[in-house]
Amino acid sequence: MNREEIERLVDSQPTVFVGSVDGEGFPNVKAMLAPRVREGLRTFWLTTNTSSMRVAQFRRNPRAALYFCDEERFLGVQLRGTMEVLEDAASRRFIWREGDTEYYPLGVDDPDYCVLRFTAETGRAYSDYHSENFETE
Amino acid sequence: MNREEIERLVDSQPTVFVGSVDGEGFPNVKAMLAPRVREGLRTFWLTTNTSSMRVAQFRRNPRAALYFCDEERFLGVQLRGTMEVLEDAASRRFIWREGDTEYYPLGVDDPDYCVLRFTAETGRAYSDYHSENFETE
């Protein structure tokens, strides 16, 4: 996959699979709604519940992976990097959307609403039974 | 989800998302073809290439996760446990299928064909915006 195909795959999926490492050193995988904002293939912004297990894991160990997958075409893109948990006013407002009060009834300052910002260090793309690394900047 | 619903989800998906931890301590996620055989929710058998990055990772660090996801219904099942890389004749034959020569031209003893056996220690199911643990035995 060239860079354009990688970005198209990333943007085409409603779901991203988020990898973390838990307190006992085991990998964890969870489907989350796709990032709301991305800057190139470097920085990705997601929302989640402050009280969630993933937030606790990333506070303890920021190492993370985002995996985007087109199952029908056997294409995959993995980004490896670090995840920050952000609760400041500017970050909250940056990716807040109107309908979010359905999930966070107290609005943009709901203490259970927080922002995850992922910064990719390395990328790897899979297609045609073959993987190759790509630059994330 | 009750146990029957969990098993139905596991059996309904063509793909499983496999979590591993690489040599630098980062989580890795990769889509693989669903396990060919499972024994309850405890033991799962998959095939892969002996030369693959996943095999190298599991030889170094056997901690693993299998994640089954129904994206449309927002259901997820994560199993956490350990992954063994098996190359013995009995394991190879146990899950070999006729068409596999397409991927492993040398047949069931092709050195690039190997078996992954996952043993689950803990399970966690996600539905209705809520997660709960379940027993894997």
C-alpha cells in the first residue's frame, strides 16, 4: 500500500482496534469508534470514558497500538506509539460533538468524558500476504 | 452476554484480532483467520506462518489476547492468556485442511506452516456499553 492507500484505509473504517498492555503485562485489544481527528498518520484523537479500563491502563503504561482493518480486502494498518489521557478544557472542546450529551449527559465538562491522543512512532501495513513498515511523519 | 451468546459471537466471526507484546514492550494487534478448532472458551487453535513476526513475538513473550468483535452490534469478547507455537507432527495434522497447500506448498510438513495454541486464563465480554468478566472453564 502506498501512503494514499494507507490513509484511505484509515479513513474508511468506523472502528479502530486499540491495543494496550495491562498491569500484568498482557496485551489487551478493544474496538473503539474511529478517531475523530487525525493529523497525517502521526496524531489521532479519540474520546472515551474517564472511568474506563483503557484509561486506567494508559495512565499506567502509555504504550499503545491502533489497528485499522479492512477485513474483506485483507488489508491492515498498525500504528505503534503512545497514548495520552487528556482532560483539559481545550482538548475536550477540540473533539466534542453536539450529540455527545447522549453519552456524557453533563456535557463537554462531564468528568466521565475524556480525550485520548495517540502519537504514532512506527507504522506497518499489511496487504497481499505481505507486511512492510512505513514512516508516520 | 450469557455463555451461549459469547460462544455464538466467537463462532460467528471470520476474523479474530490477536494481541501480542513485542520486544520493546509495545502492544501489537493483527487480524487473523478465526481459530479452526476451539475447546470451550479455554483452548483455541490457529495456523500461521512460522516465519511471521507474530510467531517470533510469541516465542519471546507468550502473553496474548484474542478479541472477537461484532462491530455492527457493538459486541466484543476478549480472552487473555498464553500462546504456544507448535510444530510437532500431531499438532500440524490436527488442524491441517486440504486447501492449505495453497498457502503452504510443501504440505502439512512445510517448515513455514505452524500451529498456534492459545489457552485462555480470563475472559471479558462487552455489550450495552458495559463490560463484565466471565470464566473460561
